Amino acid sequence: MELHQLEYFVAVAEEASFTRAAARVHVAQPGVSAQVRRLESELGQRLLDRSGRSVRLTETGSVVLPFARAALDAVARARLAVDELAGLVRGQVTVGMVSGCALPVLAEFLASFHQQYPGVAIALTEDNSDRLLEMLRGGRLDLALIGSAGEPENQGISTAVLVDEELVVAVPPGHPLASAGTITIKALRDVPLVCLPRGTGVRAALDAACAAAGFEPRIVFEASALPMVVAMAAQGLGLAVVPASVANTANTANAPVIVPIASPGVRSRLELAWPEAPSGNPAARVLTEQARAQARALRLPS
């Protein structure tokens, strides 16, 4: 039994396809198939069911898969430990970012980290904040930039606030509320709104503020990127509730009018988040230590 056989088996199991697995491990498909068959021959059992349109694990394969992953993980950790002792941190970290974030803070932090540790590969993924937190808890992410509102409820997750800012309303020119100096959250009752989807900090802040005022927001359009939310408001598709920093960067010929929300204001936050439990990945430990150390310096004025 050889490590590359276990690697190919895990790749096929996770991709449910020999073609996608071959692309993932950068080996020709026949080579992947041959090595997996050799592994099956050595174990004396079929690990994969190839009879359907997609490759599926057999009962034996389901039993073997966690051991194969553990063996590969153990080897990777041994290599990382040696590199760490030698002062040459290597490996890979996986970082998440809330979809549509227009602030460069995470990119600047990762660029600084890469300059210090060029041997560490960085994989970046975008999603909404709720799913990013799920991935952090599940060990699929090492660090994430998330949006949040209200009191933190991130069990098992540590966070550091980078940005805490007010939400405002982007109103299309000509709308009756465009001439208002400020509005209350109650003024948005039954008004068509454009906003981020549920699972984001901005949407959580809006939903909570409306609930406190005794109504549910009337969301007519959702977009995953804040600039698109502002652009849709500018086209008259609805009023947009967005962070002030995003609203003020609108760069369209028909830019919306920005109207503050009067007391009580509505606020949302951007936070760096990482698992509380120490990681077995030395590169991830270094990344989170730097995130902790630089959180204060990275914090932007609200």
C-alpha cells in the first residue's frame, strides 16, 4: 500500500469521478484508475462502485475512507512539523471571505502573510457568513472574514472585529424618501427593499431592526454582492440597506441618494473568525496567530 494510492482513492471518493480526481491530483486518468485498482487488489475488496453515472463508495470503501484520510493527514502533519522546526513554515491554509466584500482588508492581510511565508499555499473561497462559520466549525476553513450583527453567538469560534459601521438607505433619485434628511426604520415598513440574502451580517442587522420595530422587511430583490445591491437601488428596483462605506462608493450616472437611519441606528460588523481549538496544521496556527496579533492594527475607523 502506497501513499499515492490512498491519495488517489480519497480524491476519487470526494470528487465522485475519476476524471475530476485525475485533474485534481494532476495525473492522467488511466494512472489514477490503475493505482486505485492496485489498492483494491491489495485489500482484497472493491472500494468503489463504478457501475453508475458517478463513482460511489462501496460499504468497504466507506469504512476505509476515514483511515485513508487520517494516514494522508498524518504524513502531511509530519512534513509540516519538520518544516516548522526548521523555521520553514509550509503547507496550505484555507481562508473564507463573505461574498461581495468590497473592502481590501483581507487581501492586504493575506498578501503580508504570503510575503513572510511564501511556502504556504493559500486557498480562498467566498460564501455567506453562516456557511463560512459552518465550514470553520467543520475544519474546512482555517480563517474567515465574516459579517455579523448583534451579540456574537459563535460557539467554538473566536472573532476580532475589524469594522463596525452604520447601515444607511440607498434611495433612487425621485423617490419620496430621497429628500428626507434621515428616516427611521419604521419608514421602511411595506417599502420594497433590495438587500443581501439571509446568512449575511447586513441582512441579520436589517431583519433584527425591523423585528424590533414590529414588522418584517419586504425584500423584493436579493443580490450576493453589495455593489450590485446599490446598483439595483439606483435603477429604482427598491431601497437598499447597506453599509455607509459601500453606499458612498456608488459610481453610476444615476447614483442613489444616501439617507441615514435615525436613532436607533442600525449597525453591522466585519470580523476575522477562526476556530478556538488549536489547529494541527502549523501553517494554520501561524496564520491565526498573525490574525490575532494584527486585528487591532487592521481595524478600520467606523
